[in-house]
Amino acid sequence: MTDGQAETMFAGIRWVETSGKAICPHCACPSCYEARRPDGALRFRCKGCRKDFSLTSDTLFAFHKMPLRRYLAAIAILATK
């Protein structure tokens, strides 16, 4: 799985109600857009409150720096047991 595929899958799992479209964890605004960092890290910016957030913001994985592929593998292992 590539990084892009992992990002798409993680977003689909996290934001099921909007089919993977980002929702701001700060103000719950659905008007967010992608704002990648120069190093390629995926970030989103809210049009309502103008705050930045990532795919893992306000989740169990928020302050951990492992690749998303590992998180998805852990979710798959836990879900199948």
C-alpha cells in the first residue's frame, strides 16, 4: 500500500459520514481543504476557524509518528480478532 492509498483509506475510516472528506476537529466545519507541508506531510486547513489539523488529530494516534500503514495494519488486526 502506498502512502497516498493509506491516507485515502484512513480518511475514509475516520470520516465515514462524509465519505472521507475532512471535518474540522476544532469547530466541526465540513469546509476544509488540503494544505500539504513542504516535506509532503498531509495537513488540512479549516475555512471556518482557519486552524490546521492532520488525519490523526483528536484520535488515539494523534501524537505518534508511525506511518499510517502501520496504524491501518493494527486496526485490521484488532478488527479481525
